[in-house]
Amino acid sequence: MIQKALHLFAGVLLIGSLSAAAQTPTVTPLDKQLARIDIGVMGVGEFNTQVSGPILSPGAPNVGKIVGAQGSNTLGALINVRYIDRPYFGLELHYSYARYTENFSGPGTANFVSSPYGVQTNVDEETLGYVVTPPHTIFGLQPYASAGAGTIKFKPTPRGGEGERQQYRMGYYYTVGLQQEYANGKFGLRVGVRQTFFLAPDFGDNYLTILKHTSTFEPGAGFYFRF
């Protein structure tokens, strides 16, 4: 009787362990890597700073004349993909899009183009950066910060671009913000501010070349999700 009871008890334990193993999901190496990736979408404001300086191209008819350059303010969209390996090490890819008018003004534009002279352009940013997500919180929200570099493409529109040529500029950025996760980390909300720095576009026209760095200030908010 005791032997039969032991056999019965062992069988129950075996069935229970097999049932528990069947219910426990297997986490593969691929699952671990996917859990470190998030895809975010944000709406951002585009606030451009004004710069001015003398025309520097020796062959320009207005060389030495002062010209100011400033992009108009508008709204844009930002998409990023982040890979967070650990709190103080992560990588991110950015793509952003906006459309605004690059305005040139000042006495240096007289007799060459009207003042102000506006070039409506699509602006595409593609950048790669380093991101940190410290484990501590601020008012219950997780902070993050990043910095990186890449390219910014200015592509004048067919109707408002004044026939100007597209131009690439090197861009640099930094970002700081806060985020909050929901649904066991599968979804989250994110707010932040970023600033990009680049050489003011001149669309290859020597009578618009001042070679001054300008910047765009971009506050934004959006969401992100993980696989």
C-alpha cells in the first residue's frame, strides 16, 4: 500500500511539473533582443533661430554685404527607433520631416533677389545617436537624454521653392525628456525637447552664402511601443 501510494504521489508530481513547464513561455534570445527595441512617434514644434553675416563667396556680386537667414516656424513629425541594452548604453535612429520657408533678408539681398526672399523647402533629418535612460525617476517618470549626428536634406518644393536646388547639411543634436511605460513596458508616452545645429542653407547660391550655424528648437510629445 505504501509503495503504491508513493508511486501515485510521484506521478502526481510529474504531471504537475510537466503542466507547469507547458504553461511557462520560453524566452528565446530573439525575444530578449526585441524587448530592447522601441519605436516612437512624436509631433514636434519647429522653432528656427535667425543668423546673419556677410556674403563670403569671392565671386558673388554682393560679397561683403550683410544677409540674414531664418526658417519659418512650423510643425513636424519625428520617428525614432531605439535599442536600449542597459540604462547607460543605448543607440537610436531618427527620421524627422518638416516643411517651412527659409527667408533671406537684409541690404545684401538688394538688386540680386527680393528682400525678403523666401524658399519653401522640405526638410528631412536622418541622424544616429547615443542614448541613456537612467534607472532613477523624476516625479515618477523615467528621464532620458541623447546626442548624435547625421544629415539634414533641404529639398525646395516645386511651387514655392523658387527653382532652387536641394542641399545637404551636416546636423548635430541633443535631446532630453521624460517617459512613462504602461502595459508591462509594451507601450509608453514620451515628452521631450531637442535641438539640432547645422549650417544655414544657401541652396548652392553664392549670393546667399554666409556660412553661419543656426539651430532648430523642437519640443514634442508622442508615444512608443515595444514588440
